[in-house]
Amino acid sequence: MLANPEDTSYFVTERVRCSSTAFISMVNKFGNENGFLKILETIKHEATSINYVYYLVDLIGHLSENLHKSFLDRFLEKLRETVEFKLLNMNEQTLRILKRERIEELVNTLWDKIMARLFTHFDS
């Protein structure tokens, strides 16, 4: 799915919003240790709650503006597919418990913050 971790820079070089070389180094280490793949596996797991999925997607949303575009081009489609699969395959009991607002927040974060990075002229 993703390129060899050693060949991938997950984080772009320092930007105005993030000039911390330590933070950039940590995100790159997280990626090199297959952290992003582990996020996908965690979302796929049947025991993972939608609230937990929301927090993982929100985390990626906060990172997305600083993540390298070439990485996002490979990763985001897998993230979208995984989250959509999770939402579409929730059992009826889980759906009854969930608040509509949480699902809306999850979908909005996925599309407005994250998937917008794939499109140069994406209107949210």
C-alpha cells in the first residue's frame, strides 16, 4: 500500500505553522515505524469504537496540512475507504447508541480537513 518507509518523508520541511524540527522528526519516526498503517489497522478492527475512529481521524486532520503531499496521495484514499467501510458496517445496536453529531463530525473532518488536501480546487 505505502512505499518502503525508508523512502518516504511523511512530514514536509519546517513551515510557518510548524517550525519544530523535533516534532517533524517524531512524525517521520512514527511513519517509519508503520504508525500510519497501524492507524488503518486499528480503524478496521471490529472492536474499535466510532468515537475512537473519530479521534484517530481528527489526529490525522490536525497533521494533514503539514504532511507531505506525496505521502497523502498514497495514504488518504486508504484512510477514506477504511473509515467509510467502518461506518457502513456498524451494527444496528451501535447505530442506536451513537449520536448523529459524532458521525457528522467524523465525516466532516475526513472530507473538509483531510481529503481536501488531495484536490487543488476542493470546495468544502
